[in-house]
Amino acid sequence: MKTINTNNETMIKVENVYKTFGKKGGAITQVLDGANLTVNKGEFVSLMGASGSGKSTLLYLIGGLDRDFTGDISICGTSIRKMREKKLSKIRLGHIGFIFQFYNLVQNLNVEDNILLPSLVAGRSRASMKKELDEILEITGLTEKRKQMPSKLSGGQQQRVAIARAIISNPQIILADEATGNLDSKSGAEIMELFRKINREKGITILQVTHSQKCAEYGTRTVVLENGKTVDERASMWLPSSHKPTFQELEGRLATSMSRS
Ligand SMILES: Nc1ncnc2c1ncn2[C@@H]1O[C@H](COP(=O)(O)OP(=O)(O)OP(=O)(O)O)[C@@H](O)[C@H]1O
Ligand SMILES: [Mg+2]
């Protein structure tokens, strides 16, 4: 059964999204304040911004993990806001791979079983997954570790298991929330190389949240979340905190910087 329009080149579209936390009558935090974001097929976008600026919130909304917002979010051309939970789960399982900062591995399952778990839960048989499993273990450099338990792995290796688990179902989109936040810079760079590889070779669209400029640079584009809105990185770097320039001013600055280079 076809659940989603996969021909659309726009993979993620966030339109005028407002998100608040808190109850009526109590303190209300306005986290997203008219946020917009478009991610096209094959892009590898880095989402940056200060702690508390709403990056994780936005990622959860895009992944359909929280649907309490106003505005609209579409995945592969299909709006998820009013979608029935069953259809949304299907999209989540079939089209989106999540990677979080803490690897969320099942400690009493070995590497292979951790990677296979979501597919087995979704009804695939172990035998039918063999070829994919071998390929993913190879891509993520875990072939030698396939029978190891998570507690015997380094942080970087555990994160690779989480990535393998996210990509084995061949998702079109990977949402990663500080996938390297917990790793030393060498392991972090390895994970970023792996992201770049799956983005280029498997054509998977990636949206990653990161605090690291270095990690962000592995992506094809950086977007910054500021004051509840997304801003293009270039524009953001020029924003003095006391003054938000008009579009015309930004255009002028862009023209000046281009004439200098
Ligand atoms: N469940 C919640 N209930 C109430 N407030 C929340 C909840 N989740 C997040 N917030 C608030 O929303 C704001 C944005 O949080 P969010 O986790 O999205 O930030 P972030 O940009 O991911 O920060 P960090 O870089 O520290 O991970 C924060 O002020 C946070 O306190
Ligand atoms: Mg966060």
C-alpha cells in the first residue's frame, strides 16, 4: 500500500510553525515562533542554535513525535499534522530514521539484534534481512563486532550501531539530534564521515542538530534557530544582537561581501 508521495523532491517542509510549552494560566514558553524550513532530497542540513533555542523540539515535531503545534509540517509532500496515528507510525517506520545523542541501545541484545530490532518489530523476518544486515555492518564498520554486546563497545561504536539501526530500513530521511555530542572529536569525525557517506552513496536526506561548527561543516548547508525562527547561517553571522537588519540590508551586505571575494 502506498502511504506517501515519494516523488516529491521536497523531503521536509516546515511552514510557519508555532510551538509553546506550558499551560493556560501558567508560565508559557514560546519555543517556535513562526519557524520555516525546507529540506530537499539529497541535502545534508545542519541545524544549529543556542541551548534551549528549540532545535530538539523542532526535530521531534518533524519526526511526528509531538503533534501539538500550529502551522504545518510535511514529509515527502504529505502533511503530518492531521494524519491518523497509524499512518504516521508507518511513515516514521518506513521513511524516517532517528539518531539521538544517547544511543538508546538495548543492553541485553548484541549488535546485530539491536540493528534488526525495529525491522523485526515491523514484521520482517530475520532471514529476509540478512543481505541488508551484512551491507549495513560493512558500511558502518561493525562487521567484526556483530556479535558483541553494547557494553563492550566504545561510544563511537555504539553510535554506529544506532546509525546502522536507523539506516537498515532504508529511510529517506535521517533526523539526528547531536549524534556526536557525547563523543571525542576523532569518533565524532568518523560519525560525520559516515553521515556524509550515507548521504552521498545512499542518497539519504539528513537533518542533523549539532553544537559543533566542525560537524556542521560536513553538511551541505547550515540553518540556525534564533528567536523561534530559522535563519540562514550567513545571515545569522551578521546579525548584531540589538539590531535585526531588514531583508534589503542583508542583500546589501551579501552584495558587498561578494564583491570583496
Ligand atoms: N516537555 C517540555 N516541557 C516544557 N518545556 C520544554 C519541554 N521541552 C522543551 N522545553 C523548553 O523548550 C525550550 C527548547 O528546548 P529544546 O530542547 O528544543 O532546546 P535545544 O535547542 O534542543 O537545546 P539544547 O541545545 O540544550 O539541546 C527550552 O526552553 C526548554 O526548556
Ligand atoms: Mg536539544
